[in-house]
Amino acid sequence: MKKEEKKSARITKVPAKDLLAQIAVQFRGKDIFPEKTEECKQFLRKLKGAKL
């Protein structure tokens, strides 16, 4: 039985600020939490229809 070789991932140190910027670019324009977004939309619709 042959032993499987694992490829080591390249690990580089990146400052936290740069890492967050890269993540933000990756997720720009995408809805990360669609369920929460829909709940908020429903809540706002209820507020618009409520009489004060």
C-alpha cells in the first residue's frame, strides 16, 4: 500500500487589514445572509404599512 503524499499549502503572512480587504473584494455585491435580508425586507414592509 502506497503512502499518500500531502501537498503543503502555501502559507504567507498577511496583515489583518489586507486580509479583510481581500475578503471584501471577493464578496462585493453578493448577499452573504439572504435569510436575514429577507427578514429585514419583511420588517420594513410592515413598518411602511403600519399606522401611527
